[in-house]
Amino acid sequence: MGRLFSRRVRDEARTERLLAAADKAFDNPDADFSDGSFEAVVLHGVAADPTRPYPPAGHPYPR
């Protein structure tokens, strides 16, 4: 298996985990997403430019 294929598989798996966690969080009636930070992290993780490093400098969320 080539490195590019392997990375794509890992990226797709990470995206699936991220979206599953987002679904679970959005289903929580006590969650407060009013400041938009959660959505920004989710969207960055799902729609990030593959040519740029992830996570961006200064952000503590996991790879």
C-alpha cells in the first residue's frame, strides 16, 4: 500500500470519527454551541486544505 493511499485511508477514518463525534455532540440537548468555536474546529478538520499542516500552529486539538 502506497503512502498516499495510506494517508487517505487515515484521513477518511479521522473524518468519520470527527463527524460521528459532532453528531453525538449536536444531539446533546444541554450543549451550548452559541460561540461557534466547535463548528469552526469541526469544519476545519473536515474541510482542511491537505497541502497545509494540520492542526494549525497554536491549536491544541488532536491530529
